[in-house]
Amino acid sequence: MSHHGNLYSLQGESRTVGLPTVFVRLTGCPLRCGYCDTEYAFHGGQKMDISDIVAEVAAYQPRYVTVTGGEPLAQSTCLELLTELCDLGLEVSLETSGAMDISKVDSRVSRVMDLKTPGSGEVSKNRYSNIELLNTHDQLKFVICDRSDYEWAVGKINEYDLAQRCELLFSPEHGNLAATDLAEWIIADNLPVRMQIQLHKYLWNDAQGH
């Protein structure tokens, strides 16, 4: 499979934020979200056998590993990789855009799935059939670009009764929506969501490799 290397860093978001984590970044993504910060992962990378990737991850002796992209599920061998990482006894998470079928992902994996807002420019790519597959082991993330996105996200929470299905994450679009504004909206509406600020963007100014 093709990937852009493994990196031991701190998880910047999701429920394991701040924990030392090995990231496996796979090449390719069918989406082009306006706020994407990993365009470098769309092409290139290096070819590696799954067994070699797993061995490289194991060498870090991590507790947590995240498979990300791009869109990791764009590579069919991602499913096998996830299972082999789980077999190491690690806590494995998958960061996915929500545009591809998640039904065959190993049940031991915590799926951190986006629901793309209108502000992303890719709202039409949402695969809503994925929602019924989510459970309390999973997380559903909304990147909020503006007030309109916020109201759209609240509508989806109500439409699909999402608070009863999985953990909900709201992030402000970095550099566009003030984190304080999003925090105040969430408090005012008493939303059942976890607000998160992407830690890596504050620690390393969003530099590639972090």
C-alpha cells in the first residue's frame, strides 16, 4: 500500500487528544474540502507491504495508533492493515471522511468519522448510510466553518438522534471561525457535543509531519 510514513506524535483531536500516538498516513483522497490541511497526502508517498508498516508501528511500542490520510479507506488494503494493528493489542482509531463505506472496518477500531458541512464544499459526498453503523465506540466529527454550518450540524444531530448513537465532536475551522464563538454557541444551546481545538495546529503551527 502507499503511505506518507509513520510518525510518533501527540493526538491533536478526538477523545484521545494529547496522548502519544503513532500516525499511519495513507495516500489518496476522493474529496477536496476547502479547509484541507493534508493536500500533500493526495499523491505520492511510498509503497510498503502491510507487514512492514505493522512492524514499523510496533517498534515505537505505542499504546495508540491512528490510521489517517487523505482518506485511508480509499485503499482497499486499509481494512487488512487495521485488523493487523488491532492484533498487536493497540488501541486503533481510523480517521475517515464519511464518504466511503465503513461497514467492513474491524469492530475493535474506533471510527472517527466526519460529517461534511456545507462550508467544506463537499457536503454532497456524505454517505448517510454510515450513520446507522456508528456506535458508542465511535466518534462523529463536524468541522464548523460559520454560523450556517453550526445550524446545519444541529439539524443533523436532531434528524438522526446522533447524541444517542455516538460521541459528537465540534471543531471550528482553524483561522476562520473563532473558537470562542463556537464555544459560546454550544453553551447557549446546551448541545450534547465535545468541542475540540486541533492541538497540533497550536503546538506546531500545522507544519507537515505533525
